[in-house]
Amino acid sequence: MQAHELAEKFKNAKPSRESFEEIVAWCNENADKLDLLDKDQKYLYEMSTRYLMKIKIGNWNKNDAKVIINYFAKSYTNNYGIDNDVVVKILENPEYMERFNDNSNAKCVSYGNGKSEVVYSSKVVDNLTSEDTLKFVRGLQTVFHEVVHSKQYSEIYRPNNGNNQYNGNLYKIALETIMRKAYPKFYKENYTNLMMEYQAEYFGLEQAMRMMKVYYKPDLFKGQEVEEFLNEMLKIDGKESYESIGKVNFAQRKINASELINFCADKYIEIKPEIINQIPVLKFAYNSDGSKKDIIQLIQDRANFISNNNEVDLQNVNDLYKTIANYRSLAPDELLLIHEYIEKTGTDDEFVFELMQFRLEKTNWSEEKISKFMQKEHAIATKIKQEREEQQVEAMWQSRFQSWDRDSINLPNGAKRKEEAVKVIQNIERDKQAQAEKKEQQTENEQR
């Protein structure tokens, strides 16, 4: 029976267990053809899901669980516009074990071009049909955990991804992906601490709880309870991002996470710069030849990016460039380079000063010493900016005076008026000089 025919039959019939079971059976049989843009298919899956989650929950059979897996996974990818890039499969555990040769419940396999395949083992089905509430929740979490990975791969690899969608976390996940290529064991050794996995675990559980609220109990959680529950579950799992613990496992040693990941990524990209075209977010941190952009390149690139784009998500842009600049090992000359940039440009861009502050905080300077240094840097920038503005005004007046000088020859008493104008300009220059000396004296007094 076609989707439209069954949908009309269901709408016109009196709701009954039999009518719901009929559409659930149809959804299971046609899972491979699920098209959420087809309003009749979407209606049948939505009605099936409401029935299973509100009425039949706790008494599902395997086919019921498969309907939920397919609908939730494909709804998630559809919401993010990546449904055509993701294939969803459910395999019996022996077939799953033969393919992947490990004990996991599910996998997201990246094709390296933004497309991926999500494969669930029948162990996920077993969790969803369990009478154990925690296993059921874990089953839902696994469903979403893997499609979160699909979203991550799509964001990393998709070449037409809008620049405004790039942020610091996506850049870190891209580096993790390269680290996995450079040193495959790294992923297994640090599975519970990787940002990619932590993010998938958190958002997977969050989405599972959201579906429980939507389809099961609207008042399941209130306010902060959801956040507390999510964090508690992650603690139980032993999940903690290396952002928190700072170290990762590498060749049976504990090593600084960001330094190791950046070092390996730098070397890999240096040897294989073509990866930059495959993972576009890398173009913000690396030159096309695979060399790493220095701190001034990053500052200038960001400024150019903002000025050349009308609709900029400044928060995302700042987060991305700040992550690139601060996440890697800091070069010894970066403080001097930023100082010279401030001295040369007179910038008032707070982003630049934040980069300097971060580097000062990595030294053994006291807070008071850092604060005084930053005040001096701001003062230098202000002075340079004022001098530039004054130079621009002076250039404008000179241009106007030269124009007037040429035209004054034809005016009555031109010579006399010219002499008067010169005196006015001389008086203005004397006033400017006096003001400059006064400001300089005030600055010296403050520094004392």
C-alpha cells in the first residue's frame, strides 16, 4: 500500500490499536525508503512514534525499536539539512561484529567528503526493548550520538559550508580528525576524552531527553534539572573532555593535549597540504602550502574577513580566530609582534589586546604587572590613533589651503587675505603644539 493511501485510511478510521499497529508495520517495512519531505510518509512516522512513545512504551518489539531508530536518526539529519549525506543501517550483531570487529553498539563511518554512514547494531534495538529504564535512555542516546557525528563530519568536510558556521570547537574537532589520520591509535586511547566524542555524548543525551519530553512526558524535567541530569550521566560514563583534564594518552605517556594535537596536525598538514581543501576550516589557520599562519597573519586575516563580509557572526569569528591563536604552542616572539602591530597601527580592536593579555598570563608576571603593561599598550594605541587622526586633518587642511591659495589670486585684496589666513593657521599650529605638550606631561605624571 502506498503512503498516501494508508495515511488517508488511517485518518478516516476510528483510532484503534490495530490501526496504529498497521502503520507501525508499514513504517518498518518501508524504512529504507523514508522520505521526510513526503508529507504522507512524515505523517505515518509521526503517528507511529506518538503511539509507540505514549502508549506502547515499555512493551516494544524489535520492529518497533527499528521504526524509532530510523525516524529519530533521519529526523535529526533532516533538521540540519544533511539527510541526503547520511545513510542509516541497522545490522544484526553478528553481521555488525564481522564488519567492524569490535564491541561497540554503533558506528558513524565518514567517507571523507561530508557524507557518512551510521550503522547501529542490534544491541541498540535490545536496549530500546529493555524494561530497564536506564538501558532505554542509553539506547535513545546512542541513536542520536551517532547522527551528531554525521553532523560533525558534514560541518568539517562540506566545502560550501557558510564561513559564519565555523567556530573554535569545530576547528578543534578538525584537528582531532587529522590526529586520527596521523596516529590511528590516538582515537581509541583517548576515546572518553576527545571533544568529538564528548560533544556527541552530551548532545546525543540532550536530544534523547528532548524526545522523551516531546513524545512521552512534557513535564519530565523542569528548568535546571535537565542540565544536572546530563552532567551526572556523563560523570557516570567517565566522560570528561581533555579541555578539562589538560592531558591525553600518547605512547603510554600523559602529554599536554593541545600541544600534542597541534604538533601532529602541523606536521601532517605540512606533508599533505591538500587536506586543507578537504577540511575548509583549516584555511583559517594554515597557508595553502601547509605552513602555519603566524600571529600577525591571523590578526590581519580576521580584520579582512570582517571588513569583507556584510553579515558576520562576530562571536563565531572571534571564537574561531582566538582558538587558532591560543590553542597551539605560543611562539616566543608573539608578544613582541603584537606590541609592534599595536605601535604601528594604533588599533583599538579589543581582540588584539585579548591575545596579548592571554600571552602575558602565560608568563610568571603578577596580575598587577600585567595590568600596568596592558594600560601602557592601550595608551600607546590611543596616542598613535590620535596622531594619525591629526595627520589626516592636517593633510585635509593643507589640501584646502593649497586650493584656496591658487584661487586667492583672482580675489580682491587677495594678498592681504592670504597673509591673514597664514596667521590663523600658525595660531592653530601653536595651540596644537601646546595641547600635545600638555598631554605628554599628563602621561608622564600618570606613569610616575
